Amino acid sequence: MSTLFDLPFEEPPDEPAEDGRGGAERRVYSVSELTTQIRGTLEQRFFEVWVEGELSNCRVWNTGHMYFSLKDAGAQVKGVMFRSSLRLLRFTPKDGLRVVARGRVTVYDPKGEYQIVCEHLEPEGLGARQLAFEQLKARLTAEGLFAAARKRPIPELPRKVGVVTSLDGAAVRDIIQVLRRRYANVHIVVRPTRVQGEGAALDIARALRAIGKVPDVDVVIVGRGGGSIEDLWAFNEEVVVRAIAGCPVPTIAAVGHESDVTLADFVADARAPTPSAAAEMVLGRKDEVYSRIDRLARRLESAIGNRRGRLESRLRTLENRPGLAGFHARVAMRGRRAAELRSAFHHGVRSRLSADRRALGTLATRLAALDVRHQLASVRRRLDAHRLAIDAHVARRRQSATSRLATAIGRLDALSPLAVLARGYALCWTDDRATVIRRASQVQPGDTVRVRLGDGELRCDVRE
């Protein structure tokens, strides 16, 4: 087998030339040209290879690509697995895991290192599906999803049963036949879904969430008929396991045959070996239910009879005691007294209710009378009446005052000294107007006096 260095370089020189030493002209390659030549040779020679080794330095970058090394006792080779291939793996690659890688050998130009561009990984000696199963089972067990403490009991006689399975398989027919045979009045809600193939896990999860929102569903059966591990693999997907765990009602997993085990069996509240067995777990046979009811009824009657016998025996024992003589008579009197009190109570309640009704009617009447609209109308009428009365009173008072004023004016005119003076009389004062002269002896000749007439005033000198 030829090695890398046995292969000739491409593009030989067209015309050999002599150098100064008499040999062929040297061909000088740049680093990039040499790397390109080597990469082309490697990719052509090792286009698809299978390499077995142990994973180390395994790391997934934020770009989604995984970088790792494959090593054995004598050598190691770097590798990369791009995001598009990595997301198809059924297990999680980890350091120390022995794997078989399929890919092509190439050269990473910036570092001049050769590496394997891996397109597929599978565990050595253990299938990828089985490893993925064990890894997911361990992780979900650590989270407590499979704990017995979170299991819910299956209801005894559910009235509405939800079924999540395919309409094309025999499982749905078997479930419906068993449920109808055991209890013809049961309400069955079927949410069809794909149960195998690409995207079946997401369909099953959506179906479980949808049927969990249906009102009054008591229990849900999720499953399918038998098949290969590839056919049943959708029930090992994490999205289905978490959907079963998040279902708001108890769930029964019925996947495949009795020998088939999936992660859905561990997380469900109950596991049935087949879909028919799941239907039998949900509903017991009608005659079994009737027999159980009869047994419970007989046990209840027996318990009641025994309890009644013990109480009657105890009552007779108590009746025979001296202190309980006349017990029945006292009980009868107490009963009569209780009846009288009951009658009085009822009478008092009726009387009180009647009084309350009357008081309520009175309050309603008063309330109606106190209605603001009625009060405003009444106040408005009273204001109008008072306004009319005030106007009439003011008119009368004005007329009376006018009459009294005219009378007073007349009397004042009659009593006024000016009126006397107007009739021809005069009033005589001293010159300083300090004294009214009533007698002639009050003045002497030569004095000056003032005479008040009806119209005007005179100042006079006394002669004699």
C-alpha cells in the first residue's frame, strides 16, 4: 500500500529546465498550495472511513458543532461533527465512551491538521438507541419523574375515558370493544395521533396536552399495538415522557406487548401489558361490579344490624337501672315541652315577621313621603303660597301705613304752630330768641324783639 509521500504531485512542470547545478528546476509550493494538495489527496483517498476509538475532549460549542478527539493506546485524531448531524444522534456523546465514527478525512487549513468530519456515531458494542434509552432513563429517574410517590390512583368507575392512539391500528378497536362490553354507557374520547415514524413523538405529546384539556375526563389511556423497537421508539422520547408526567388526570401506558418496555411505562400512573388490558384496568366487568356492590351491601346490612343489636341491648340495660325509672314518661314530657316550645317559637317567628312586614310597609310609606322629588314639589307649593301671602300682607300693611300716615299728617297739620300762624297769629321772641314773649311787661321801650309770622319774620323795636 502506498503512503501519502509515494503519491506524485499534481501539475508537473510543462518544460523541464536546467538549474545552475545541471538538474531539473525546483518546484516551490506555498504553504496554502501544499495544504490544498494534501487535503485533496486525503479527501479523495479517505472519502468515507469507519474509525473506532475512545472519545476525549468532547465539547459542543455555542454554534451547535461538536469537537472531539478519537484515541486509542497508540495515537489520536481530531474530529468534528456539525450541528446538522449531531441533532440526529440518539445518545449523548461523552468523554471516555468508545464509539465507531463514520466520516471523511480532511485537513483544517488554518492549523494544517488533519481531522475527521464525522457524519455518524454509534456506541461500540451497545446500540445507539439502547444507550440513549439508558441515559434518558437515568436522567429522568434523577429528576424524580419515575418515583412511586407521584403515581396517582386510577378511578374506580370513570364516566369519561380518554384514548390517545392511532386510528389505523387495532389498539383503538380493542380498547373501545372492551370498554363497551364492560360498561356500555361510558363516554369515550379518542384523540388520534401518529404512533411511529419521524415526528410521532411531538404528535403524541400534543395529543396528550389536548386531551388533558377536555372537561371531565377521568383517566387517559395512551399506547399502541406491538412492533419492533424502532416502531415503539416514539414512547421513549423525552417529550412524550414529560407530556405523560404533565397530564392533569391519571394515565395508563399500554405500549406494545407484555415484553415491551418503554419509558412511558415508567412515568405513567399505571402500566398495562396490552391496550385491551388497559381497558380492563379502567373498567371492571359489570357482573363483577354488581357482585362487589352486593357484597358491600350485605356487609353494610350486617354491620348496621350488629350495631343496632348492641345499642338495643345497651338501651335495655340502661332502662333496667333504678335511676332510669319513668324514663319514657320523662322523655314523652320533654317531647311535649319541645313541641310546645317549637310551636311558640314558630308563632313568635311568624308574629315577628308580620310586625317586621308592617314596619317595613310603614318605613316604605315614610320613605316615599321623604322622596326628594315630593319634598321639592311640596316646598315649591309652600313657597308659592307664602309668596302670595307675603305679597297680600305687604299690600295690606302698605295701605294701612298709608292711611295712618295721612291721618298723622292731618293731625300734625292741625297741631302745627305754623298752621296757627297761617291763620293770622304771630309769635314774639326776644332778640336773642331765648325767650317767648307772652306778656308786654317782659319788654321795655327800646328793646328789640323778633316776630314770627305765618310767612316770614320781623325784627321790631318796642316804642311803648
